[in-house]
Amino acid sequence: ADARQFAKVKSIVEADPARRVVIVSAPGKRFSGDHKITDLLYLCYAHLQYGVSAEGVFSMVVERYRSIVADCGLSADIDKEFLALYEKMQQGISQDELVSRGEYFAARLMAEFLGFDFLDAAEWLQFSFDGQIDREHSYEALRRIAEDRSVVIPGFYGVMPDGHIKVLSRGGSDVTGALAAAALGADVYENWTDVSGILMADPRIVENPRPIERITYNELRELSYMGAQVLHEASVFPVRQADIPLNIRNTNDPDHPGTLIREHFEDELESEKNRFITGIAGRRNFSIITVAKNGLSSSIGSLRRVLEVFERHNLNVEYTPSGIDSVSLVVQSGK
């Protein structure tokens, strides 16, 4: 978000020389009521589409990076690049290319701040014509380019076969990090955010919930499915497939171990021996329909016939708790 957060990142990276590949997102909010850079860039594009001057919003973006350059004592001459970008905006620029510049400039400045090489994501993260990530060619390209180098890579975007920039969905920097970790066979994929790992319950509902020290990928999927705000599955799949541990850490509390995620754990921690529940999550707006009949559980085919009714009406049944004389069906009833 600002030079203060840049300094925290530098301290984290320098604490372990094995941290050689760093993926950054665009600057976020510095305080309540502030704007994320990506949101401002989307707003710039909307202004252009409606023929309204984007100069005021664009100047807010430029000033954020200027302040980081000044406060971090950097020498990067970003004004020329921003001038060229603004001229391109007047001539016609895609939304994806414009909003990707948030990560691009953040990585440029972070690379200088760390003394690392800047590696543009467009040099290795490749999409196929159908918009899917071409993992085979992307992995090969990154291994070739980044081998034995310390690099900073902008997250969130890659390049189409025709050379056009394409962005991932929101949270795409997490995906870029997972892909880079898998491509390079990392010892661990550290995902540094603003929370100390995954909590056992929603802190907006439960006061001071405990963090989960360790969790399997299967448990993570279950919690995510049931509504827990955790990493997007696309940012988990590459490292899970490569059997690389994923460690969620807190940039603002770097000494906290966070949450370690693996396919399985061979040992059992003392704190886990008496732990019956890994975590609690829930979703809103569901209805429960209960069908009751004496001896229902011993009536062959009864559950199938009930489920066929829901199938005919294109209703997905999320959960089916049952008893001796009844079965309940949990279905989504609204957003």
C-alpha cells in the first residue's frame, strides 16, 4: 500500500535468503476510506468508455507510486512511463492492459527496493486462445528465465498468444504465486496477506477465534465450500498438484507461523491430539425441507424418489441428514 508496507516486505524477504521469487499485487488501501489502485484503474477505464476525462483519477494513481518512490528513496523514473501510459489511454487501450499496470508498477518498484531483477509476468505466464492458462509452456518459460535469479514478478496478469495482456480474476496475484511456486518446484509457497493464517471461525461472529496451525487441502476445500473466506481454489490447485506446502502468513505479524497447508501430515502436534474440530464455517440463505414417514429409512428407493423430484426442478441438494422416519434436504433458497 505504501512505503511502510514496502519496508515490511523487504524485512521479510531478507530474513531468509531462500526467498528468491516474490510476486506482488497492486497497492491496496492505506487507511479506511482509501482506494485500491486496481479499483482506480478500473474507474479510469470506465471514464474512457463514457468519453469522460480520466485525468483526475489517473493522477491519484500516479501520486501513490510517486510517494512510494520518494519515501523508499528509489531512483526509478516512473513519470515517463506513466506519461506514455496516459497517451496510450487516449489512443485506445484494453481494460485488461490498463488495470494490470497496478501490479506492473508495484513490481518495478519492489524489484529496485529489494535489489532483485524485475521479471514481467508477460514474459512467461501464457494463455491459450481459449483464455485458459497454458501451464506447460508457462512453467517451461519461467524455469528458463528465472533459474538461479532473485526476481520480483507482478501478479494478476499474463499474455495471450497474440501478445495482448489478459488479467486473471480478482485475487489473481495469489494464482500467479501458486503457478510460479509449482513451476520452480519451491520448497514452500508463502502467501503473505493481512491475517495470521486461517481462523477456526469467522471473527465477525466469534470473538478471538484461534488460528488453525495446520490443515489438509481436503479440509481447506470443505471449509471453503461451506463459506469460509480462504484462498481461491485456482490459487491452491497448482501447489497441491506439485505437493508443495502452502503457508498463509501475516505481513504485519511476520513472526506468527500462520497456517500450513499440505496434502497430509505424517506427525501429529500436541495441540492437535485433542482437537475434534478443525474449523467452523457456514453459509446463509438455505432452506430445509423435511420428508417424514414411518419406517422411511427401511423403505428401499425412497431417498432416490425424493431426490428425483429435486432433479426434475433443477434444484441442487447440498446436504441430506436423515433419521429413522425422516430425511431432510438442504437447498439454497436465495443469494
